Amino acid sequence: MISNIEREIVSLLKNSDKRAISLLYENYADALYGVIRKVITDEDTAQDVLQETFVKIWRYAKKYDASKAKLFTWLYRIAYNTAIDKTRSLKNKTEKEVQIESSSVYKITTNALNQDVLDIKKHLSTLDEKYQIVINALFFEGMTQQEASDELDIPLGTIKSRLKIGLRELKKIYNP
């Protein structure tokens, strides 16, 4: 059974009426904050996630379908998933931090560099432009294949194929 307040909130959300946010906050903020705190123990981070949750609720309001889930269930899922995403991003950020003091990177002298490959940009320019773009994005701009796919608006499979072909063409130049 749907309550009157829930019906009102859904109606306001569907009509992009900003009063929906204050009603949502009054009626659901404490419960959603509780959901978030079960995932995130840091209070400040949990409050940030609650705010992100309300932004997502507003952004996806038109996608809510009462026939698929109760309003609270939908709100719960958004809050929980946002908390999980935040936890993962914080974990990834911590794992990627570089410890400069304990760096074990070797100093490379210019004698150790392979002089034959220093002109790779010149040889890269001899390839078809479609291969140049992919290799440039992956090797010189540091993108992952998925990031290059998104950024260049090229299917992931095409990125992989162009990389393979481009590298094969470069190999012909360096190992004739």
C-alpha cells in the first residue's frame, strides 16, 4: 500500500518539482544515512555520500517505476550503490598512491636507452591516422583501452583491433 506522502513525492519527482527533494529529505534522509553508515564508517564521507545520493535521486527521478519497486526500495538501492562506489573509489585511490620516499625505481642513464626507438613518434606518423590515434591515446596519453573507446567514441573491439594492427605495422619498421 502506497502512502499519501510517497504518492506526493513520486508525483513531484516525475514533474521535476524541487519540492520533492525537501520532502524526500524530511522523510527518508535518516534511513538512507543509516544505510550508508553500514557501508561507510567515516561520518564526513557518509554525509558526502548522502548528498551524492540525493543528487542521483534527482537525476534519475524520471526512471523510477512504482510497478517495479516501492519508493524506499529504489532510494535504498541508490544510497547503497553510491556508498559501495565511494568505498571502491577510495580503495582504488589509496592503492594507486605512490610512496616517493621508498621508491625503488632505478635511475636510467641515456646509454641504457635504445637509440633505435627514440624516433617512435616519427615512425608512428607513417601509419594510417586511425592507428595513430589509438596508439597515441593508449601509449602517449596513458588511457586504458576502455577510456580510449569512450573518449574517441570507437567501439572497444575496434580499439583492440587497431592497436594490434598498428603495433604490427610498427614492428615491421623496427624489425624488418
